[in-house]
Amino acid sequence: MNFRFIDRYEADRYSFIRIPKALMTNNVFAGLSSPSKIMYGMMIDKMGTSLKNKWMDENGHVYIVYPVAELQEDMKLSRRKAIDCLSELEQLGLIEKKKRGGGLPSIIYLKDPAIQGVG
């Protein structure tokens, strides 16, 4: 493929996914797969929507709603891979899912990878 250069007038039109540096440099996260690290970045990006919608619990913890099907589409992953990444993040303690009834997707709390041992 032959892509063209981005000029100075277009440089600010791209949005970016931010992945905390701790996920890349801290030995605690050495076993975390790259797709899971990227997924965590995608979830951080979703926090903007949560803040706009005032999605927070009674303790003031912000949560996101990110159904598996939407994660699959956004990241171009199979259902199995998306579920595996979610499981990795949950097992490591970077996210906490809370199930809701009635066929609604779980809410997901993100935890700060830079702060360990704080609930």
C-alpha cells in the first residue's frame, strides 16, 4: 500500500489510545498479553463517555459499559480472544466486572496499574 504523508493541517485529527507506561515497564505486567494491554487502553478511552454520562457508583467510582461484541468490533478480535483478554485483565486485578441482570452487559471498573494494594 502507498500511504500519503500527514501534513501539518491534518495532524490533530487523529485520536489515540493511551496505554499506561506501567503496563509496559512494570514486571507485574510482564505476562500480560499485548492485546490485553491495548484493550485496557481502549477501556481508558471509554472513560470519557462514562464521565459525560455520569456513570459512577455510590462510592464515586467511575465505570464503563463495554459489551464483548463492541470490544470485538473495535479491536477486530474473535469473541474468544476478546473474552480471553478480559479474563487476563480481571485475573491480574486491572478490571473488576459487576454483572447486571436482564441481559444487560456487565459494568466494568478499571483499576489504576500504578497504584497497588488500594481498593
